[in-house]
Amino acid sequence: MDHLADVAVVDPRDGSITPHQDIHFSAGRIASIGSTASPGGGRTRFVVPGFVDMHAHPLNLADPTPALRLMLSFGITGYRQMSGTPALLRNRPAADSRSPGLLATPGSVLTPINAGTPAQAAAEVRRQAAAGADFIKVAVATPVVYAAIQAEADRAGLPVVGHLPTGIDVREARYRSIEHLGPGLGLLAGCSDHEDHLRTATAGAPLKAPPFPIPFAGRIAEILIRRIVLNPTQLTTPAMLDSTREAIDTFTEDKARALARHFAATETWNCPTLIRVKAQQLCADPVFPSDPDLRYATAKERKAWTAAAKAFRRKFDESQRAVFAEQFALQLRMVKILDEEGAPLLAGTDAVGAAWVVPGASLHDEFDLLSEAGLTPLRILQTATVDPARFLHREDVSGTVDPGKEADLVLLSADPTAAATNLHQLIGVIRAGRHYSTDDLNPLRNSNTAAA
């Protein structure tokens, strides 16, 4: 099929809807859009830009194809890969109309293994810049090492994104995007009346760099991170929980709004990955093992996630788990404050590798959590369409349904501006001009479990 007939085109910039349109595709682009000559009387079909998962890790897998197919089946036509390798920078995957498009990737994630001192960090940034990285991703760094990373990235013209260093004033981090609301205390520390104390308490001991270069350091870091990433909350100590309790009890609305306004003024984006944060902090919640979308996960993944939930319940008693629940509720509130104050947001999930986060399906979980936080249906749609295009400087080729733009679209059976749940009503996906009906999407969803 090289066209869609008699559809309602949704403009995610303002939520306006133009009914009875025909959309024609050519060479993977939208060739033209015009009024339908003979409008039918059937049920209205709504067309929106393809969804973008702005925090994903499918290329971490030895064979990412099943996960990518699964993502496409849920309407994801593009993604930002959040952990790279030298090999990935040398050989990016070719465009494939049966998979979402890779829109950006870093090199190896920066940790004390490959960036433990300012000099090591600067050298690693230079290597990644020379290899063609789209951005620098920081996982763990001291404030001093972060400063060296940011300075070298500025010289290379690369944005820095990732995890906020503990012990730093969040307003001093010039990240292009902050992931997971921190993670940890992250933004909440900057909203506390005890901010200075919390910053000191969570800084911890200085991270020591290896005394000599380690061969394949990036690869070693990736292996360690994969082990931790299943549920990093499992590493929480009693002292860290005490700090979390303190941050919750001293949260100040005025400081939160001032921080959000700072992000709006500096165009510091946040990719909250609420489904990831919830799966970490509420890992033993029975809602996760009862999720029907688990049928799309592999048997190996389900086994690992169940074990992670058991370990979480063993380590943390009921009162400790209650602190995590309060933390998550406050983080939902923080997302609403960010939105109300104009701080830019991106939809992302942290699939693949995180417990209870099913590729593709998790973006729809994210939609629901953004709705629970209080975002309007239109704002939620924007965080997965026009806003990623703006963040990635791709407004000229994506983010809206316009002639000349990439033919990456989602077809819905209900108005997505009327209710966030309507974003789940997929009846078709167009990727690079190739149309996938519901019958076409089901086999893509089953391919992940078939590969288990």
C-alpha cells in the first residue's frame, strides 16, 4: 500500500485535526496530503507521527532484531540508543523498514572504568567524538570528572546526557537531557530545604580510577552495567534510604518550581522513564508479574525479572518499601511540575535490560504513567513525536505529518488528543512508507518470544 485513504491527520504541535485526508507515500517519504474525493461513512482513523522511544538499549543485545520488531509493533518507528560501543560507532545498523530507525547513539557509557580521572575522561570524550558519537552518555562520575567531561564535550560540540553525578548542584550540570529524574535522589535533592546536607550525604567516597589502563575497559563496563541495570535500587543502603526519607520530608514546592523554570530557561530536557523508575522502586509490586504484556518477553527475561522481585522483597522490609513508594509518588508530582513550568520532556523507557520493562509495550506504560502524573493527552503525544524531533534537530524530516517528511506514522482507531488511552488503539504502523496492518503487527510481536 502506497497511500492511506480518508484518514484524520493529527497535528501534534497544537492538537488540531484535519479529517478526510489522503496521504501518499513515495521512496519512504510523505509525497502528498490532500482532501479525500469521496469521504466514506466508516469509523474515523487518526494518523499521528510514529512514536520515538528516547531512552532504549536494543542494540545491547547480541541479536536485537526480535526486540526491534517488537518495538515497531507498538508504533515505535525511531529510538535513541543510550549505550554504545566502538563497534556500533564503526558499523551502525542499516535502515530497515521492519525495524525502528536508530536516531542517535553514544560511544561507551562513561564510568570510572573508562573515565575515572579528568584526564581519562577527556581522552575518552575525544575518542568518541572522533569515532562519530552523537552525544556523550555519563553513567557514574564525580563532580570533578564531570567537569572535565563537559568541558571536552563542549570543545567537540557534543551534548552530554545521562545520570547526574552525586554531590553536584543539579543546576550546575549542563546536561542536554537528564535521564530517570536523576536517577536516585536526583532532582528531588535539588527540591529540598536540606539540599546542601543531602548533597554532602549522598556524595559518598571518591570514585577511584584504575591505576593503569585496562584493555577492553568499555566492554568490561558494559558487562558490569548490565548486571546492575536489572534493578539498581537493589544497591540502596540504609544510609541512602535515610537520605531518601529526608528528601521526601523536606520537599519544597517553591524550590521544585524554581528548578523546573531553570530547566525551561536553559532548555535542559528530562527523560523521566517513569516505567523504569517504577519498576525499580516498586519492583515487588504484584502488578508487574500480572502484566499481560509479559507474554512478549522471553522466558529468560521473565525468570530474571521474577528473581529480581524476590531479591527486592528479601532485602527491603515493608517500611523500607513504603519509602520507595512515597519517592515514586513524589517523582510523579515532580514530572507534573516540570510540565507546568515549561521544562521540556521526552518519552523513554530504558528497554532493554531493565526488570519488568518490555520493549515496545513499555512506551505505552510510559504514556499511562505520564497521564497519571497529570499530563494532558496532547502533551503525552508530543513527548513521543514532535518533541523528540526538536531535541534531535530533526524537525525538517520528522515529528509531524507533512509532505516531504519521513513516512513513519501510526494509525489509531480513536482520537489521541481526547484521552491518553487512545494512544494504545493501534490499527496500523507505517515505517519508511511500508504499511503494517494489525494482522502484520501480531507476528512481529511474537517474534521476541520465538527467539527465546
